[in-house]
Amino acid sequence: MTATSLHARPGLPALLVAAGSAATLGAALLSQYVGGLAPCVLCIWQRWPHVAAIALAGLALLALPRSRVAGAGLLALGGVALWTSAGIAAYHVGVEQHWWAGTAQCGTTGAAPTSLEDLRRMVMAAPVTRCDEVAWSFLGLSMAGWNFLISLGLGAFAVAAGLRTLLGERR
């Protein structure tokens, strides 16, 4: 995408960011609800920045006709949200590779049981998905690894498009 096409269609980058995040989030939800892959806590945390990026890209689309500066700023913030997802994904990949330990919630179900009956109820009530086990991979990358690459690239695109729009506004 050239700088000229960005100025001709300033909403296109916001649409692409929203679509990219929606596709990534949709793939995660499909893997969970259709594919049966239960997410761990780090998987869930990686999803929220995509929700934020979709919302910020939508707000950027609404703001662009009135103020290119506001629209560009919102788009760039969406990119920062995506970089947050990339950061969580990078941490998750490290947990999967056993480079470091996961969070306290990785592999636990909550409060410690106070009796054997409480323990039995907890075990029967909620299956635990561990953060340090790769449930699915493609071309040697786990879902967290793919999310890292997608979020990093899409975030860079969003920030760059926002900055180009801002710089174009000053000319």
C-alpha cells in the first residue's frame, strides 16, 4: 500500500486492521468452540487487545471524516493494543517452551480447596488448560506463536498508517 493510496482512502488501513483482528479473534473462537481447543488464561488475555483494536479501528473510521488527526491517533492506538497482544503472546510462547514459568493462573482452577470434597468438586467442575502445553501447532508454531507474528505485523501496519496519515495532514 502506497502513501498515495492511504491519502486517497484514509479509512482503508482502519478497515484492514479491524478485519485482521476480527479474523484472528474469529480463528481463536472457532478453534475453541468448533475445534474443541480449550484456551488457557494466557490465550484469553491475548484476545482482549484484539477486541480493543477492533473498537479503536471502528472509532478511527468514524473520526476520519471529521478529523484525520483523531482518526490517525485512534488507528495508531489500535496498533499499540495489537503490540500488547504480541507481548502477551511472546510471554506465552516462552511458557510453552519452558523458558520461564507461567502465571499463578496457568494450570490452576482458583482458590485452594479446604477439604477433600472441595478438591473433588473443583476437579469435576472445571477442566484446566495448562499454559505450558502446546495444544495445536502449524509449521512448528503454536497458536500463541502465530498470534505473536500476526499481532506484531498488524500492529506495525496500524501504527505506520496512523503516522503516515498524521504526517500527511501536516503537509
